[in-house]
Amino acid sequence: MGATSSSVNELPENEYLKKLSGRERISENDPFWNQLLSFSFNTPTNSAELKLLEEAAVSVCKSLVENNPRTGNLTALIKVFLSRTKELKISAECQNHLFIWQTHNALFIICCLLKVLICQMSEEELQVHFTYEGKTPGSYGSECEDLMEELLCCLIQLIVEIPLLDITYSISLEAVTTFVVFLSCQLFHKEILRESIIHKYLMRGRCLPYTSRLVKTLLYNFIRQERSPPPGTHVFQPESDGGGLLYGIASGVATGLWTVFTLGGVGSKRAPQQEESSPLANQSLLLLLVLANLTDAPDTPNPYRQAIMSFKNTQDSTALPSPNPHTFQINFNSLYTTLCEQQNSDQATLLLYILLHQNSNVRTYMLARTDMENLVLPILEILYHVEERNSHHVYMALIILLILTEDDGFNRSIHEVILKNITWYSERVLTEISLGSLLILVVIRTIQYNMTRTRDKYLHTNCLAALANMSAQFRSLHQYAAQRIISLFSLLSKKHNKVLEQATQSLRSSLASDDSPLPDYAQDLNVIEEVIRMMLEIINSCLTNSLHHNPNLVYALLYKRDLFEQFRTHPSFQDVMQNIDLVISFFSSRIEQAGAELSVERVLEIIKQGAVALPKDRLRKFPELKFKYVEEEQPEEFFIPYVWSLVYNSAVALYWSPQDIQLFTMDSG
């Protein structure tokens, strides 16, 4: 590097980098550091260039790994950086561009070297590189431990204390990125890390008092969505034609051109609008998710998760003091607005899930909002475009709906919100429809997609649970929503008959031939019958609790009454069919009495009159359908790989070779 370096191709022969990684020990006070940190070159802006940077730096990193335990040059570089950060806040206030530029460059080099070291060695071996004495793994002294903890602490202080200005944007971003790199050792382990040196530093000692401030700052970085400063406002503009390093970083990141990889089964297909308009917001959110999903220490719960679970609204003056030492206050209105706007990304949906599931203050606030459509519509759009999303994103969106539908107030209010012209719903033109009816349409569509494609029982179960939670509160269902409910039952009925026929034929074949094995259709039949019963219970719940509010559902039921004949005497469905059979018989009789060739409007009028006339005590009461989301045991087995897959796919300025990743299986598609 240094002032004369302007090309990635020149890195292997760069005299400053060769000296840094060589056998000569460099003092912290050597003028060399000012020369090294005055570099300027066009930074990578796509995956090919990032890969070139790694390949170009191979020889430098190899020499550093070999020589650093004896020279301690990485330690010296870190100490140079630490000494400079003590004056960083004053430099920002005084607009000292040159000082901030060089401090950023020091952190940039540290981040690049750390990434290589963490990828190639254990944490114990990494600690050797935090002292200049030549030692073997396990024999390091307190100095290296102190230095590693000091660097982590310094990164936290930089994130929470340095004001976010145009001239500090890049170094703030680099601090967050370096923090992510520090925690990336999880990527290179197949098993979930439950004991980690880095985790120990973060959950105890000098870093612990900063917990709430760090979580709050990362959340506000996400909320503010600050864009990368435009060209001309960056830290330092050298006279070379190539432009400054920070100019390259900021402009490259702002256009969203950093590398994006696809992870098989998890990697998201990025929406066209999902650009890195705010790299700091994106990276801060990823770091927050990583911290929230660190495993608990044997004697200490994860303090970052505790902070996320307990923070409160700045507008809530009645909030009682929390026993949690890591609680803080944040503006819920700003958080809600940003969450609504950012649901096109996996990580924003995951944050919404965590907050709704774990923070009762946030959940109560969101359920009390009168503009829930701003939150629900983006979630429905994720489910509607299920074929374009990865399965994890779909699951998170679905579980969010399930959590919301646990609240009766939500289930009532969504039918009072009337929407106009839902352009992304392409099956049918919806000029006017309630939010509740749209939610039903999208969930049913998700079930049908799952039946024909993925056939995932877990997804089926959660979709039906959400519908069941809402069923007693169905109000003024749109005619198309009512039709789709009955159409789904029709599809299930046909599937049931098909499997039943296959089972019968298989049994006959096996009786004719003693040698042929008998396929097991019992399990398939059992699953389908469970789903059919659930659908019947949903229809029954609506008829029992809100018959007079849903003439369109009664109309659809009468129109397809023949579908239900075969289930009247079926032992698995007899009880739940009683009310449905009664409603069909009652309204069919009234329509027949009214004469033949009736218009749709006339039939609906008869249904509305009949709903008032039908004695309520004739409908058998069943227990209320209520399903509550319960997180599975050892959720970290799901969430930690998921979060790190998001980091791998979305990290602003990081590149890891797919061959090095151990935490999850890589796939080119």
C-alpha cells in the first residue's frame, strides 16, 4: 500500500505490505505507519474484483501468518490504530480529514488481515498473533488477551461514540464490518459454537457495560438508513487520478455493487429494489442479528438478546423500571416505519420476527397501531411471491402472521381496513378488498403452492393455524376469498379421493401377488385427513361465531354443497360436519322456497335474512380455535446458520471463499 499504490495487481510487490508482513519488527513509533496508511487505490466493487484482491494478497497474508508471531507487526498496527482512535472524536469535530482517513485505512488493513487469520486458524492460534513474542498455541500471556479485548472494546466505542457524519461514515461502516469479521469464526465450524473466546469478551469484562448502547446504536443505524455520502464529501481526496480509497469504498457500496452470493436452500434471490442504498444500516442490522443469536454462556444469558427483549418506547412515560440492566428506550414509531419499509430483505423480516416474538413492549405497540396494513402488506407480498423467496424468508413471514393472529383485536381490525387496487396480486383484479380477506387469499395461495411444490407439512400447519386463529373473527369476507376457501377444500377433497383410490388399488394388487410389497398409503391419508379436518373446523368456526357477517361464505358453501356429502358419515369428520350440514340444509330449503332461477343478488338477500332467522342455539358450540407459536427446542440450530447465511450473502465489504465455509452446505444454485 502506501501513497504510491493505486492498483490491486501491485499489492504483492508493494514495499510497505512486504515490510509489514516481513521478518523485520516495526516499532509502533516508526514513521513507516504514516507511509503505510496513506494508501489510495480503487477498491473492489464486485465479486470478481473482491476475489482478485484476495488472490493478490495471498503472498502477503502467507508471509504475515509465518512471521507475525515473531515480529508482532500486526500487534503494532493494532496499537497504532488504538492510539489514533483516542483522538478520533475530536478529529471528527475538527473536520480533520487526513487523520480520519489514515485511521480508517489502519482499520481496513486490520479487518482484511483478521479475516484471513480467522479463516485459517483457531481462536487459540489467533491469540498468538496478538503478541509479538514467538509462542505456541495455549501459551500466550495476558498481553494478547488484553489487546484482543481492547480492540473489541475500541470497535464498540467507535460505533457508539463517534458521531455519524459524512467524514466518519466510512470508518463507522468499517468498524461494524470488522466486528462481524471478529465473530465470523462460526462460519468455519460445522457445529454451533457454544464456547468462544470472542463471545467471552463480549459477554463479560470491559465490553459488557456497552451492551445496551451498542444494541441501541445498531438499531438506530438501521432506523436512520443513512445513505453513503456522495462523492466530494468523503474523508480524503488525494490528487491521484484513481480517486481515494474511501471514495472507492463509499461510492462502490452506495450503488450496491458489492458481491452477492447464493446459498443453496437459504440464499435469497434479491428483489430488484433491494440495493445497498445504506450499507451502514444493512451491516448494522446483520451485526445486531449475529449478536442476538450468540449462544448463552453456561452461567450468563446472552446480554445482547436480553437488551433486544426488553427495550422500551421513548414515548412511554408510564413504563415501569426494568430489572434487566441492559434495557434502554428507543423511538417505536421510527422503528415501526423502517420495519414496514424494509421487509423486502430477509434480515429485516428476521428482526421483525425477533421483536414480535421476544419483546412484549414492541408486540403490544405494533398490535395497537391503526395502520397495521403498512406492516402486513409487505409480509403478504413476501408470501405471494413465494417462488422468488428462499424458504427461510417465507417461514419467517408466515410465523409473523401467526404471532399477529394470536391477538383477537388484530383479527377484528384487519377486516375493517379497506384496500384499493392491490397491483401485485395478479390472479384477479382486486379493486376493493379488506385486509383480512386479502390475508386469507394469500395464505390459501401459499397452502396451494406448497401442496403442488414443496409439500412441507410445517408450512401447511402454520398456514392453517393462522387461518384458524382468524376464523371466529371473519367479517364481510370478499366473495373471492370465500370462493378460495371452498376451492381449497375441493382440492383437498380430490387429493383425499386420489390417495384413497391408490391405497385400494394397491391393496388389491398385493392380494393378487404375494411377492409385491405393499406401499404405505396410511401416512399420506392421515396427513390429508388432518388438513381436511382443520379446514372443516375453520369453516365451522366462522359459521358458528359470525354467520350473519359472512353471506359470501354461505353462498360459496351452497354452490359447492356436493363436496361435503362424502364427509357427513366419515367417522373422522362427523362431529365437525354437524353445523356445516345444518347450515347447508337450512339455507338450501329457504332458497328452494323462493323459487327457481334466482339472481346472485336475490340469493345473497335470502342468505342475509336467513342468517338472522336461524336460531343460534341450533349450532353446536365447539372449543375456540387458538394456536400459539412456540419456538422449537434449541432454536440456535436453525437461527445461527440462517443469520450467518444472510451475512455471507449480504455483507457489504466481505468475501469468503465457498470452499472455506463449514457452517452450511454451499451450492452454486
